[in-house]
Amino acid sequence: MLPALATHDWDGRYLDGDTPWDTGEPDPHLVALTEDATIGPCRVLEVGCGTGTNALWLSARGFEVTGVDLSSRAIDQALRKAQGCEGGERVSLQVADFLHGELPPGAFDLVFDRGVFHVFDEAADRLRFAERVATVLEPGGRWLSLAGSTEGPAREHGPPRRSARDLVMAVEPHLELVDLRSVAFAARLPSPARAWLMLARRREVAAQPSTKR
Ligand SMILES: C[S@@+](CC[C@H](N)C(=O)[O-])C[C@H]1O[C@@H](n2cnc3c(N)ncnc32)[C@H](O)[C@@H]1O
């Protein structure tokens, strides 16, 4: 039986190998968006990069990658993987709290998070996360996020569930929603959970007030 993803003892989970999200393969949605050239080599920040699979995959494809994670155990594993792996010598992997740490403003063209934005239960934290994303992006820079969704059958385990409204409420003040798709999460779970695949762009113009006629 897989435990729920409610506990946030990230170091403990990496220590115990209780990491059903860690497939060891690059995320198929990230791969598809790279192959169809929706995203191409650029300066990318992976937030909550875990053991570094996606960061290293992007680095091997010419992206200039910084990966941060709250868990020092995850980063230790990522650094070990980076040794001798294609692109491993160019990737920067750091222990950092994305919500409270110091990252240079405007330093990235793309922020990628897979299953990180969705771990925050409080709307204020999700809003803060989106604000932080916008801060580290260049104007016009994009955020690609995979978040567990409220779609699909009831389940007791697996990724947190967020509604489309949860996402939009957090994102809209700082970024323009470019694409929102209902997809399946690739994870080591008995049946694939539904997820939102969201692409958003840092605003250059504030959202205009909704009109009434
Ligand atoms: C569900 S795991 C996903 C890991 C990785 N993205 C993957 O797909 O394999 C969530 C990750 O977010 C990290 N995390 C949680 N809160 C964070 C924060 N405030 N700053 C940075 N990383 C965080 C955790 O340590 C964990 O590695």
C-alpha cells in the first residue's frame, strides 16, 4: 500500500526510498514539448528537482540548468547521478527552499516543476510560489508545471489534488495562462493519476479587469 503524499518529511522519504514520483525516466510531457520545439534550449530552473532526472536530461540537450530542492538527500542523489552522466558537468544542483531562498531575479527563461507547486495546501503558499516563479523569470519567460488534478476517480493515495481554479487563482496575478491540459502523471503508482500540464508566461502587462455588460 502506498502512503499518501501528505507528510512533507522529504529527506525521510528519500532516505526510505518512498518516492513513487521518481520514475528514473524524464517526464514524457517534458520530452514531448521539447521534441515538438515548444521549449528549446534556454536557461532553466527546475524547482524541486528531486534526484535530478529531468535536470540532467535537459542539460544533456543543451539547456543551461539549475536544479534546486529542499531535500539535501535528494540533491546528494542528484549530484551522484550527475557524475559521469552526459550534461552532468554543466548542471548546477543546490539545496534551497524555493519559497524563501535567494535566487537571482530575472535569471531564467523557463521554470519547470513536476509535482512541487501542487504540494502546497494553502492558497497563500501557492500564490507565493507563482509570485516567486514570476520573479526569477525574465519578462515573457515561461513556467511549465505538472500538478496533480481533481480529475479522475476517487483515490486514497498518490499526488495531491488541485483544481483548475486553484491553479488559475495562483497564477493569474503574475503570469498569463498559455495552456492548461488534463494529462496523466507518469509515476510508479498502480494506476496513473490525472494531472494538469500548465504552461504560463510571465506578464509584461497586468491582467485587465473583467468586464460587465
Ligand atoms: C513530489 S516530489 C517531485 C520531485 C521531482 N520534481 C520529480 O518529479 O521527481 C516534490 C519535491 O519538491 C521538493 N520540495 C518541496 N518543497 C520545496 C521547496 N519549498 N523548495 C524546493 N523544493 C521543494 C521536495 O523535496 C521533493 O523533492
